[in-house]
Amino acid sequence: MSSVTNHYKTLKISPTATQAEIKQAYRRLVKIFHPDSQSSTAGHEEIIRLNAAYEILGDAQHRQFYDRQFSQPSQQQSPGAPNVARQRQQAARDADEQMEQWLIKVYKPVNRMLNSILKPLKKEINELSADPFDDELIEKFQAYIETSRDFLSKAHNFLKAMPNPSNVAGVAAHLYYSINQVGDGIEELHLFTLNYDDRHLHTGQELFRIAARLRREAQEELKVRS
């Protein structure tokens, strides 16, 4: 396994582990390191590493691609072996190319989908506040929710389009968290349209604020990586 990122080591499992064993290991470690666990082992960075590993190994297709990409048969070095410096330069070029492809095929479309959900919320709520019980206004708000669900589904698909390179694992994790918060927020907004309980509306807004913050953190981390 390449020394760049060993996702199997992160999840403390064997490369021959079954998908069920991978899932079990991920859940066990998340409970140990989750920031909300209140234990001495809690750690945000470790959770990011675990999520990045599970994003790859938890999906059979992504795992297969990862194994082909990073598994290398051990070889005896001989005088005719390729120059180590040249290999490192090529590895760096490959990493840059993988990152560029990920930015084009995953990050940019996911970021665009999130923006299409988060940006209109304030305007939609302002319009609805004129009379939350007005049928026309509530139908318009419900249409926004359904459109947001469609964008969210597309964001999920883009996020699964290809494995994220190890050098942007943190960026990918922030996007993943942001998408999860958006999904929960959409459900809260939907509940408001069913029972008109303002608590659901306020919770939905707060979840969207968290999602927006995570999205910004992904952007800031990407600037650092660039």
C-alpha cells in the first residue's frame, strides 16, 4: 500500500476486510473519537481522517479504484531501478492532476449545488413571513424545499463521482458535513410546512447556518492547499 495515505491503517483493518467489517470498524472508531463523546480521545482531525477513509473504503467501487491506484507490489531494488527523485516528481505531478480533476468533477459542482440551496433561504423565509398560513406562499416555500432536495441529491452524486485525493481530505470532509447539515435542515423546513411549528423553521435555519460555515471552511482550507 502506498505510504501517501493508508486508509486501511486509519480504520485499523486488514486490506482483506469485508465491507461489513469496514463499516463496523468505522462506526466503532467514530464513537471513540467523535467530539461529542466527551472522552479524552475526542478529536476533530481524527474524525476527518476516519470520514475520508470510509468515503473510499465504504464504497465498493471507490475501494476497488483505490486498491488499483495505491497498491504496489513489493520489488527488490536493482541498479537499474528508476531514479527515486524522478519517481517523486512524477508522484507529485500525479497528485496535482488528481486534485485538479477532483476540483472540476466534485468540488466545484458540489459547491455550486450547496450555494443553490443555501443562498435563497433568507429570501424565501422573508416572503413566507408575510403570512405563513397563505396557501400560495406555503406552496412556493414547498417548491423551494423540493428544489433544494433535488440539488442535495445531485450534490451527493457528485461527491461520490470519484475518490478524493488525500491532500484534500479535509476539504472533502467539510463538504460532507455541510451536505449532512443541509439534509437535516431541509427536513426541518419540511416539517414546518406540515405543522406550522416555528421551532422547525428556526432549527432549519440554524442547520443551514452551520452548513454555510462548513462550506466556507472548505473554501478556506482549499485556499491553503492551493
